[in-house]
Amino acid sequence: MGEVVSVISGKGGTGKTSICAALASCLAADGARVLCIDTDIGLRNLDIALGMSRLPIVSFTDVLNGYYSLEDATTHATLHGLSLFTAPVRDIGAAIEPSAFGKLLTQVRKEYDWCFIDAAAGIGDSFRLATQYADNNILVSTPDPASLRDAGRVAELLSLAGKNHVQLIVNRVQPKLFTRMDLTVDDIMDDVGLPLLGLVPEDTQVVLAAANGKALILHADDGAALACLRISRRLRGQHVPLTKL
């Protein structure tokens, strides 16, 4: 059975979608069957981060409504183990039935090794939809105090909802600034109250990869790309040390 992972953040600007795309791409590059689902209705961008923006892609709501099936997911042009359902362009609010989404994920687990759900930032409907039926939750934060505070709040809400499998990725880390802020890995874990899955450095290659229509792992082999590759292998249970910045 496959594993469903929600990728969430307490606030915008953390690079959550880029992390979601990078992890999914790295796993697909390693030979796994991976499905991504963008649930950021009205503000979808996962296709850009995956390098799939020029492809016709079915929305997950069209699958829920029976217009398409799981087999109609769009396959990446280069990473053939990677597929995507996007979010609808317009806000449809209460039209999404969470139980129907849960049934879709049950089917997804049978067909794919991994499913990554990219939720909208914050704790609204998209957050609840993404986390309700997920097996694992990855919370993405930046190292600034406001982002860490919001991440801690999200961690509390997940705990209250009985979601105990939650891990933290700190993204867009600038080593010199990290040091000047007098932050340590232990400080971050204490502030947010979650185990640390990985650190990802600030890297202009993330933007350049998206601009060139490529998945990050196909565009670069160091910096953020390498950090995400290491995190993806930690997700698979391999003993890979945290990236040193």
C-alpha cells in the first residue's frame, strides 16, 4: 500500500509547493510511482514547480465528480513515474465532499507508492482536506520567528485532531543569517514541537528550474535539490544525515 503525505504550512511564502514538488520528483527519479494532488483551489501552482505547466491536467474535483478516473492523471514528460491532478481554477467551497476525497485516496494507495497533497497555506478548508486522510504530514516553515510561531500553531491543531505523524522541514535557510539569529536545530524543534525531517537552503535554482519548466532534481544536483533528495530518502526510511548548511 502506498503512503499519502500532506504538505502544509502555517503561512504563505515558505516555499511549501516547491518542497512538495521537489520531494515528489526525487522519489519518482528514484523509481517510485508518485501522484501529486494540488488542493490549493484558485491559486494552484504545483504544475509549475513540477515542470508540467504546459501539459493539459485534470483537476481532482473532476475525478471526484466522476468526469475522469484515477487513470486520467497527467504523467510527467520526463519522470514517467510522476503524475498530477491539479486544483480547479475557481473556488467551489462546500462542493467538495471530504469523504469522497478519502475514498479517492484509498484507491490512490493501491496504485501508487506515494501521494503528495499540496495544501493551501493556512488552516482553512484546503488544510483540513489535505490532512484529514493523510498518513503523514510535512509542515514547511522558514526560520523566521513569525513562520515558526505559525508552524507551532499548526502543529497544535494537528495534535488536537489526533494527527501524530507530523514532521518539520525548515526551508529557505540562509546559513549566515541562521547563525546571526542565534538559532540551532534544537531551538527550532523546541519552538515548533515537531521532529525535524530536514533543512533546505535558500537557492535561486528553485526559481530558475520553474522558469525553465523543469523539475528541480532535473535542473540542479546541489543546494536545495540535493537537500530535497536527501529528505526524500529519509522519508523512505534510509539513514541519511541532516543536510549540513
